[in-house]
Amino acid sequence: MVGKLQSKTAIITGGAGGIGRATALLFAREGAAVSVVDLSQEAGLEVVREISASGGQAIFERADVTCAADCRLVVERTVKEFGSVDVLFNNAGIIRRASVLEIREEEWDRVMTVNVKSVFLMSREVIPIMAKTGGGSIVNTASGWGLAGGNRAAAYCASKGAVVLLTKAMAIDHGAQKIRVNCICPGDIDTAMLRGEARQLGEEEQRFLADAAKRPLGRVGTPEEIAQAALYLASDASSFVTGTALVVDGGGLAGSG
């Protein structure tokens, strides 16, 4: 069988763990050559080894995606290795659980830089390449909290709301170049980041996860489920979909306005 991303090249930021790792493995199984981008070299190289052991193609690029020069190098090296960039998954992200009265200015700046500026920087490098080669797909990781607010997460909510509207603006600007731009709005997903939230809030981890599971489907999601959503938006299955915020949250926002 031909994979849904056969002969495509994908860049995945935050690709060493959680949603990024699951997506890198899935994209490779679906035929894509994958550039795994992360600050964690050991974990990133492990993802590449796993892909290679299964017969896939992958490289690891250690980069700070808040740095323009690093973003440029990632894209240049990916093109040199694989010839093009067809899919960009802007997935790198962090969270700081705090209200505007609690969060320090440097923490606010870091959340906005990692979660929003990185999308701008990576997209700026990739869009001209996609335009020259006939189009492509950009997928951004937003959040359910980019559509509805949450408690003690002011910077995170602000950043993910920005990702949602940046996604829509880019979709408008680059549709004529056959570049589709969409975002995923996950609910609580069982990752190290989610468990880290419990520590930030000073809550017991299992109780925190149990509270996170209080949604219509009665559980938190898995990284693999978000990877499937990313695959849909990256592939030709979503060829007439752009500017969309795809909510994947087990019904968590179903009762919100």
C-alpha cells in the first residue's frame, strides 16, 4: 500500500517527545521523510533510530525554534537532505500555569516566544519553498484553550489564541500559492507536559489526571490520536481544508459557547 504521505518531506518541531514523537513515527510509516527538530538531542536521535529501524527516512536537527538563524538552518539542511519541504508541523510548545498576577515577565515572554514566534519563524522559511514547488501543508499545534479560556494559564491561553488566528491569517495570505494552513486544538493529552502541569500547580499527579479526564469521553487523549489529526491535515485527505481549527478533545469544549 502507498502511504498517505508517500514521497513527501515533513518537518516536525518539538519532535522528540509526546505529540511530536508520535507524529514523526506516524508520518514516517505513511511514507514521509521526516526532519525531527528539538532541543533534546538524545530523545530526538532515538526517534530517528526508531524510524530508521522500521525502514523509514529521518534526520534529527537540534535547534532552538525561537531563533531565526536556527530555523533557517533546519530548513536548509532538510532541503539539502530530502530535496523539498511539503509539510511543516509547528508543534513545539510550553506551558506555565499562572494567572497574570502570578507569572513573571520573563516566563510570559518565553511562552509567547516558543508557542507563537516559532510558528512565524519556521513558516517564514518554509512558505517560499512550498510556493516554488506547487504548494504544501502547514499544521500548527494550538489548544482548546486557544478557543476558550482556562484557569491559571493566562500566557498559554493568550499564545494559543494567537496561534489560532495566525493560522487563519496565513491560510488567507497563502491559499493562492496552494499552501494550506490549519491548526489542531487538542484537549488534555497524556504527555510529560500535562503531568508537568500538576507539579506547577502543586497538585497530586493522579488526581490532576483524573480531573483532566472529566469530559464526555471520560478520559484524556493520547499523542497518537493527535498524530492522526495531524496526518489528516498534512495529507491530501484534507485537500479542501484550510484556515481550520480542528478540535480534538474528547468533547471537552462541547458544552462551551
